Amino acid sequence: MPKEGNGTQAESARALAYLIADANVNEAVFARPDAVPNLLRFIFSAQPRRSKEQSRRSSFDVSDSLKGRSMLVAAIMDVVTSNCDSVEKLSFKPLLPKNAKMRDIAAAIEVIEEGGMHWDEQHGDEDDDNGDQGIKGIGIKVLGGTTVLGLSRTSGFVEMEHSDVHHSRTEKSLPKNLLFNKIKENSPAQANLSSAVVPGLWDDLHSEHVAVPFAAWALANWAMASEVNRAHIQELDRDGHAVMSALMAPERSVKWHGSLVARLLLEDRNLPLNDSVSDWSSNLLCTISQASKIQDIPLAQVALSALLVSIERSPKSQEVVMNKGLHLMRETAKQTLKHNSVQESLAKALELICSRKMHMSLEESQKWSAILLPWVFRKFSSDTIRFSAINILSHILEDYGPSSVLISQAWLTMLLTDALSCRKTTLTKGNPQLTSGKVKTQIDQSNVLSATQTANQLASAVVDLAGTQLGTTPDVDDTFPLADLLSLEPFAGPFKFLKKDKATKISAADSASATLKGIKALTEICAEDSLCQNKIADFGVLCLLRRLLLEDDYEQLAAIEAYDASRALEAQDPGPSAPGESSGVDTSSPSNLRVPATAHIRRHAARLLTVLSVLPKVQKEIVADESLCKWLEECAKGQIPGCNDLKIQSYARATLLNAFCCNDAGGNPENENLPDGSYLNKKHTCNHYADMIFLINPELPHWKCMEKRMPNSADKSSPGDGDDFAEREHGALGDDSSLASTSGFTSYSEMEFPPLDVVFIHGLRGGPFKTWRLSEDKSSTKSGLVEKIDEEAGKQGTFWPGEWLSADFPHARLFSLKYKTNLTQWSGASLPLQEVSSMLLEKLVAAGIGDRPVVFVTHSMGGLVVKQMLYQAKAEKKSNFVSNTVGVVFYSCPHFGSKLADMPWRMGLVLRPAPSIGELRSGSPRLVELNDLLRRLHKKKMLEVLSFCETKVTPIVEGYGGWAFRMEIVPLESAYPGFGELVVLDSTDHINSCKPLSRADPSYRDTLEFLQKLKAHYT
């Protein structure tokens, strides 16, 4: 080629370099026909290899004729690498056309696979306008002119400057139509080429190290441009070797674009999978691992994105990752803790594998738990990471049941620790809602202290269980699959102790006991703190509770222990012991193994679920979980073996009501503009049943969503007025005939919705169920302490509101409330009357109790609680609650004080009075004020009252130096408020005044008649 032509070529290359570097026109440049293959030919021609003996020269020492070539190569490589260094550029605007020619794609694939390309025999280019036979142009016209930029060549080889005829013939002896630009290092041709090399940024690279990245870039751009291009790529690379070659290439940009091509092809659901996808996955895993080690996050991210799609679409890829890639993914997770995008992709990938009926080994699960739990609790984890980690942990618990107890306990420990931190922060900030009274603050701090001790015990139990499962004390962390987990807080301290001393063996019963304490502590911490509730809900507590409720892991663990103990016993030498030898008790013997408290765990797990079921996000999860809903429904009906406890049945029904009723009632735009206190708005808002409100006989059909029949009830009454309740209730109930169920609940007729609510409220040291159980003897003079009497009486006997009243008076929904009120502070602090009543009033209003006629049945201090609630409701303008309270039954209520309340003040050295007890002292002005309110309501015929009075003395204290105290706790003059009916119970003490012996007992018979009379009046 003449020298002048070479100069023209250099200037054309320089001009083309500027065009490619210009983002405004480079798309048009690359869109020219045959642009990519001709640029590939240029790269192979313009990038000779340098001789090792040739010293590097300055660019000033080189002629200007080759600077244009160097600039064009640099421009090409700048385009190739422009998107490889940013995580955000996984999706970019392609520069290549949507309708690429098959031969162009084939040329790029050839370069990627072989590192070179074949040359055709045609001398002239069909696109050349000038028809010059001596120039093979790259098909790009500069600025619309007629000059063709290109490199002159003859058929089969490039004619390079300074080469003589001999050297040209040597080139012609290469294999036909294949140019790899691999000239022998010491050949004369190499020496001639070296003298003309331009030492630019990319000039030291071999031609294939420029061409292959450019070809991979082109393939990625074509794949991104259109579905047609992807189909062509798939057709030309049916065996997937080109993509595989790109993934295995040493150049980073080739790996990046190869990963992108793999992702794009796999994402196209119209394309069939080829047999190399599993091999792609294997190489992608290696790329991810290597990139993460050097913190090359963009490369790791694009490879992960391709791996995700391969796992999603290819079962073979899932097997490859499960069998060979879990350790690489785990190491990647450890090395990229600061990069949420990588962590998120890893979490999604592992979740996909676990959700496709593939199971990690127990050892892998234990190793991954050290990654998964921090993903759940880490402050900077995204919701996606947290959600995936929770799902994976759920799969692990499901796969390994009793063998995964340690992981579930570790999860519970971290939940409790995090909740404690949240609660301490809330108390420290002094939230007014949480520090409304000094006593409340003291109780909160006491709960925090107790929960802190429980969390430490639970952490130790986790470590001890690990030591028990290991069998021997671990010496090398690397060989212990739980080492990483136990190195996390709060297990690190006990784990160090475990490694230094002999591991403590822990039984299934001990482990279950630790879990029970943890659930109870977590419930107490979160019961009144919505921030804590939301946090533990985000951290997957529902998954953990579901496992505790639906499965029996601890029972299975105990069975495994018993089996192992029996096998060990059989393996021992059965020879008789020598005379006089005393054999120690073997705690591991099957006969000495204790039964785990599974029923108690379920009860407290159900309670925590009820507490959380007021949260909208928890409600959605419950509604979506068919298995959990089925279990809760069967539990509420008493159909679950071992779940016959009245409390857990109530919790189950309350959870369903909270979840389904709020789910049905929520999002009604008609109520958005209504005032908060309006009666109409109240009827449309969903009711929340707190854990302290127990539903009696939750299996009955009337425990359905009451909001279903509420919308028309407000049409016949004005908000907040004190009109007669009969009209209001008639309006509410009269429209039930047209009720239609839309959420799976069966519709019921008017008569199946009871017109009344009856709420039972216990007294001193009472409970929601034990206070109302039958008694064999109306006089409890055989026992010593009043607290002990009620505790013992509650364990035996029929719960008469549920057994008798529900059958004899089916016209009411029956509730029973629970609140803390201890006789002394030996058993813990309790709230003053005003705080107890305020809390209960809030819970009752939230449950919709007070929106319809309600009767309170109370014992002892429970009567004062009702009076205080009415007083507070009146002061807070909650007139519905006051006007809808149509009756109160008082069993031994100290309307004017109790002698029992006087005793602790006179015996300060023996009994320390709880705050609630101090308010019951005789002559308290507060009690007189409360009684006057009830008197006025009764006088206006807004409230009916029935009072029962004890006649027997009740034992108070025995054992203090032989002292014994017996007294009337509530004498007649205090038990009668001065209005309403009074029934004196013969031979009945304070504790048993609310415990009838039979249906004929006045304490039951008169109450039933009282309720029947109210029902007849208000319906």
C-alpha cells in the first residue's frame, strides 16, 4: 500500500476515534453495516505483538501515521469498558442495532471462541461507493462523505508497512482465511512491526486481548437491544460455548459482558435453555468468589444477576450451586458485608434454592445460620435481604425439626436481645405514653431487668445445647459448623467459657424451659410497646411462633434423647453391682428424663401472636398462611390435642378475629373524613382483641367479624348520644338478615348475634379463669394464705361462665379480663387502681366492648376497676361506654374499703403493700367519689346493680411465729353500695363468694336472673 494511502488511513482512523468517543453520534457510527466485523479486522491488523528485546519508546519518537490507529483502539476500548465499573450500569442503552446481521453476530462469536476470525475472499466491499479494489473498508463513512476508512489488504492477509515481498509470502503461508496475528517472536516481520508500534494506552495488548473484549461487548449490546438479536445469538451459539468462553476469559471486561449476555439470554423466556447453563452457573460462582475477594463489586454483581436467573430457570444449575457452590456463596457473603446489593443477590439466590425442594445439609444449615441471622438483625439490611433470610431460616427449621432447635433458640435469643435494646431506648427517651406513672415505670424497668436475665440464660442454653450436640468440647473453630454462629453476640461470652471448661449437658426439657422463659419475657417486653412489636415482626418472630405452635420439636428432641439413653443403657455391661456398692442416680436414664413443657410454650407463643396480630403487616401474613389459620381455627374449637387450655383457645380465636376482621374492614375510603370519636367511624373501624381480653367459648359461631353487620347500625342513632340502647341495638341487629359473607366466614341470622356482652373481671390475686371456677366448699378455712387459696381453688372445678352461663344464657358474648394486682409486692409490683382501669378501658374500647349493651360481673377489686373505668370514660367524653354499661354484678366488692387493705399498713414489717391495695383502705375518699357516680347512674335508671356479700371470715396469714389471721375481708357495710339489689351468701367467705356450688346456688341463680331481666329490657 502506498505511503500516502497509509497516511490517509491514519487520519481516517483518527477521525473515527473522535466519532466513537462522542456519545452523541457513536450509536449512528456503530449502526453502519458490518461495523463490528470490520472493526474487529482493524483490531487484528493494528495490534501487532511487541518484541521483548524492543525497548519502549516515547510516543514522540513514533511517526504520526500510526497515532490514528492507536487512538481508534483506545476509543473502542473506552466504549467497551465504560459500563463495567459501576453496579448501577447493569442496564444501559445499547449502541448496536436491534436487527443485527447473522454474519456480524457470527463474527463476534468466532472471535470470542477462537481468539481470531476468518477472512472472506472478496476483495471489494459491496458497500464501498468508490469501488476501489485495493481497499477493504470497515464500512463507515466519515461525516457523510465518500471516503471509506479502512485498511488495505490482499486476500487472506494484511499487508503491513515496511514488509517486503518475502515477508508477504511468509504471511500467505498461514492457514487459509484465519488471522490470529500470532507472528513468531524472532521473525523479521516482528522486528519490522515493532519499530512502528505506537506506545498508547492499549498498544501493549495483543490483538486478541482487544478484539475479544470488543466482541463480548458487541454480543452484550446486541442481546440487550432486541429479542430478535437474542434469538440469533442463541441459534448461532446453541451449545453455549461462546458464552462459556466469555465467562472463562481472563479479561475482566469479557467476564462482565459474558455474564450480562448469559443473564439476558436466560431472562428471555421465549428462548430454550441449552445444556451449558449448569456450566455457566459453575463459572459464574467462581467469578463471584474471585471478584468478591478483590472487592470487585460490579463484576460480582453482574455475575450474581446471571446466576440468579440460571437458578430460577434451570434445575441443573440449582444442583450445581447446592452441591458445589454454597461454600463459595458463604465466603462471598462474609467478604461483602458492606455491599447490600451483593448481599441481597446472595440472599435471593439461596432463597430460590431452598424454595425449590432442595435441602441444605444440617452442617451447611448450621454454617449458614451465622450469615442468615445477622442478615435478619443487621441495621443496614434491606427488607429484601431480611425477608429472604427469614424464609431460608424457615426452610431450615422445617427441614430439620428437632435438630434445628439450637438455631431457633439462637433466633429467639437475638429477638429478645434486640427487643430489650429497643425497650431500654424507649424508656430512656422518656416517652410520655410509657411513663404515665411512677409505678408503671418501675414495672417496666423490672420487666427489662428480668428479661435481661432471661436473655443471658437463653444464650447460655444455646451454647450448652451446642456443646451437648457436639459431644466434646470444640478445640478448633474451623471444624465446628456452629463456631461462627456462637462467635456472634450474645453467644460469644458463653462460647468462650465452653471452650475453656467442660461443656454442660442440657436436656430437651431444659432447652424447652429456656425457650418458654424467652417467649414469656419477649411478650412482657413488647406487650405495650408498638415499636418493639414492629421490630420483632420485621425480624421474623411470626415464623418462629408458627414453628412453636404447629410443630412439636421439643417433644421429638426428648424422644430422641430417651431413645439414645435406652441404647446407651443396653450397651452397658449388665453385670450385677458388688455388694455394698452404691450406684449414683443416672440423670441420662430414660426413666429420669423430664417431659418438655410444650403446652406452656404453645400457650405463651399464642399469646405473643395475639399481641402482634393488631399490626397490619402481621395480619396480612396470618391471612396468607392457610396452615396457620387452619391450626388457629381448630385450636379455638378445642380440636388440637394438648391444646385444651382455655387461654390458648381464646388466643387463637382473638388472633383470627384481629387478622380477618381488620383485613376485611380496612381501607374503607368512606370513613377517612369521619371524626375519630364519631359513632359512625367507630362502627366501621376494626376491633382489636388484646391478650388481656379472653373470649369465653371461642368455638361458638357468634365469634365472627362484628363489623360485617355494623354499617347500618349507625343510621338509626346519632353519634355519642345517651339515648335508649334498645333502639340502637334493634337498628344494628335488624339488618343482619341481608348479611352476606365475603371473606370465608359463614353469614348468620339475627338471633345468632347475641344482643349483650358480659365481661368478667377478677379481683385480688385472681385470674380470668381461676376466679370463676366452682368450689367444693364455700368456706376456705382449711388453707393458710389468701393468695394460696385462690391459686388452689383455680386449679380444680368447672369454669361456670363457660360451662353453665353460656348454656343457660346464650344471648351474650362472654369475656373475661386479666390484669395484674398482687396482694403484696413479694410477688411483684402491681399497678394502682387508676392505671389498671385506664389500661383496661383502652383495651375494651379497642375491642368494641361498650359499643353495645354490656354487663360487668366483678369480684372484689374488679368492681372498683369497673367503677373507675366508668368515671374515666365519663371524664374523657366516651359516652357510649358509659351509656351502654347497663348492669354490674358485684361479688364482695369493697365499695368503701377493705379490712384486708388495712392489714399491710398495720404490719409493714410483715407485708409490704402494693399500690393497688393502698387505695382499698377503709374510708378512702376516692372510693366514695366512685360510688357516687354509680349511684347517680342507677338513679337515672341507666344502670342496674346486683351485689353479693360474704359472711365467713377468710384466713389471711399463718406461719409467722404461730400467728394466724382470719377476718372478713369485705364486711357487709362495705359490700353494699347503698343502691340496687343485695344478696347475702350464707357460710361463704371472700374467696368463694363468686364460686357457686351448683346451678341452684344463689351466687349463680341470682346472677342468671339478673342477666335475663336485662336482656328482656334492652332487646
